Amino acid sequence: MAFLNTVLEPPAYGWKDSLGDLAKPTQSQIIKEFFSRLNVFKNKKNWLSFLSWMLIVILAPFLFLFLFKYFSITGLIVAFVYSMIIMGTHGTIWHHRYCTHGAYEFKNNFWRFFTQNLTLKIIPEEIYAVSHHVHHALSDQPGDPYNAQGGFLYCFLADVNHQPINRSMSEKDYAKCVNLMKHTGVTCNSYTQYKKWGTLAPPVRTIIGIILNWSFWFAAFYLIGGMGLACAVFGAAGFWAVGVRTFNYEGHGKGQDKRRDGVDYNREDMSINQLWPGYVAGEWHNNHHLYPKSARSGFKPYQLDLAWCYIKFMSMIGAVSWYRDSKKDFYLEYCKAPAAVDKDLVKIKKPELVTE
């Protein structure tokens, strides 16, 4: 816990005020911090935050080209499905349930690489995964990098203002940080390189990886449907990359208690289950906060979980060697209705861990 309290680089306005409560910066303070942390000329250690937003800038022309030159109803449908469902679900599968929580394990590195690159690479793994550990440890408390009580901008610009790793860690703490990422296959800097660049990820390797990923997918979509399809998909990916930054503000009730009896069972924080993120990305957020290490978070019959469908399918074909499934525990603990648990759970050999 002490490590997670200090693993992120604190913003200029700090995590707490003089009374120990959440420091709530003004919008001008948030925006000033945002542009300060994007300034690679001032400090090259800002490179990863700059890259993350630069990717959105690069994707924006594809969206405009689609809207004003290659627009079609078919393309619009493809863009909607790709941004809302494919990108969203992949974020849950890869960044959330695997990189952060290790809710399942791949049989080998090929399937890990395959899953990692199923969509355009936009969000660097370290920005998401390390800070998300902190989010769970300090959910809705000072230090939570996207605390909804800080307001919309506090959450929307959190990837730059609050989520980068601390740039002055000891070698021991840096090793702990690397350990959080070792299962992802992401190559990390040595401690000496970290002191130079301020990140886990090495710049050249990261940028080359993105170029190769984008080149593959652009070529694939161009060959399938020409420039129109390529622009629709790339523009949609950029649209998703902006929209996903609003999720945690909405997913924690916009800083208010919007939890509902019989729907949101976790009462340790303000997370809520929402139909739209649930159906399009498998992000039943209150359920996830109940069982963060579960590969499934859609527990009730109406809670479709596309991310779980992918993980389960990969398990069936042997690409995933094991996963944790907390659906049975959820019903026994919160619903007291074992009969409602589907027959699939009969296969479970241990309470949470499934090996197939």
C-alpha cells in the first residue's frame, strides 16, 4: 500500500489539501498542469504523455476524411462498431483484465501478442495498468488518479496529469513497478534508462511498435475496403481514444452516490454498473470492483460481457491456459440463489481459478 501511495507522479496541486481531503484544483490549474506535462521541450520525460495525445491528433484527419470525403452509411456502421464495441471490448480484455489484474493467462507468447495487437495501439500499457492498481487501492480517495469527485476535467485529463509513474523512484521501488508489468510482455527500461526517460517503456521500441501495428491494420483495412474503410476505422479509433477518457467520471457517479440497491452491490466506493459500457465493452464497473481479478464481470443474466466471451472462447481453443471466474462467488455472497448459477460453473475445479 505504501508503494501504491507513491508510485504515481503527483500533480503540482497535490493529491490532498491541508485537511487531508481531496485537493480539488480549478479548471485552469488542471489545464495548466496538462500542457506543462505535455511539453517535451521543457522535459523529455514528458514524452509518453505527449505521444499518447499526439496519436489522437494524428488520427483526427482520418475522421475528417471519412466524414467529408469517404462518408457512407456502411462506413458509419463500421466506425460505430469498431469504436464502441471492438475498441472498447479490447480495452477491457487487454488493458484492464490482463495487463492490470492478471485475471487470465495465455498459453504462450503468441496468443498474448495476438490479443495485444487485435486493434490499433493507442493507450500505452504502463499509463493504464500501473495507475489502475492505484485506482483500486485508493478508489474515490485522495490519490485515486481519476477521482470523480475532482470533476470532469480531473478525470478526462488524468492520463497526463495523474497517471504517469513517479519519476524519482528508488531502484527498489522501480523494480516493483517493473514487476507489475512483467506478465504483459512489455519491455521495460533499465533503472538507468528510467532515470533518463522517466518511464517504464523505452521510447524507440514503443514508437516502432505503434508504427508496425498501425501499418499492418491500415494495409489490412485498405485491402478489404479501400481508403474509405481505412479512414472510417482509423477515425473511429481516435474517437474512441477521446471518449474512453470520460468513462471513470461516469463510472463513479460523476462524484455522487448513484449506487442502486439490487444492482450495485459493492459499497466500498462509488462505482456503478451501467448498461452502455456493460453491453459494448463488458465493463460492469461495480461488479468489477467487487471482484477485480475476475475474468468475467457480467454476472447477472442480462449482463452481457463481450470481453468474457473472448476470454472464454480463447480458453476453449487452448489459447488461454487459465482464468478466474467469480460468478459463483457473486451469487453465493450477494444473491443467495445457487440455482441461478448457470451450468457452466459446474466445470469449476477451484472457487475462482479455472484451468482448462
